[in-house]
Amino acid sequence: MRKAIETNGDSLRRGLQIFFEDQQAGTVRMTDPRDFTVGVNLPTTPGAVVFRNRLVELIHYAPRAKAVRPVPVLLVTPWINKFYVLDLQPKKSIVQHLLEQGSTSTS
């Protein structure tokens, strides 16, 4: 109530706008989807979702080395950040590094 009074109702208007956008998207979004752009702050590491349920999404990345180890590396990320926390920037991507070293990587 205090925030609504301090902002002359703008906080209520913004909250309602976000609610309607989430309803339209069919999910509660934690961030604005426009904050992420493939190739800018999300690399395009080739891979495919091989399993998905309400709790997890298992992604198998395409190998990048000629010789690939027989056992894949399973990356378990913090729940709040989901999978992309390990693959945000091409130069800092643990996923791309593991693939270049011959691992098959699944997160």
C-alpha cells in the first residue's frame, strides 16, 4: 500500500501489466525475455533437448572434438539460473570448453 501511494499507483499498474504479460505467455517469467539475445549474451552451442519434465530439461550438446570420451559429463546448475548459467558468453562457456576437450556434455 505504501509503495502504491508513493508511486501514485504506478507500481500497481506495472504489476498488473506484468501479470497480464505472464498470463499471455502462459508462465510466470523471472526476467524479461528481451534481456537475452542469441549470439549476443546467449551463445548458440549446438545441442538438443533429449528429456524434459516439469522439473528438469536434459540437453545433449553436439561434440566439437574429433575424439570423444565415452562417458558424458552431467552438468547440474543452480535451480534459479537453469542451464544457461554455464553457457552465457562464448569465451566463458564451460559447455563449449568441455566439448572442445573431447567430452560430450549434458546439462
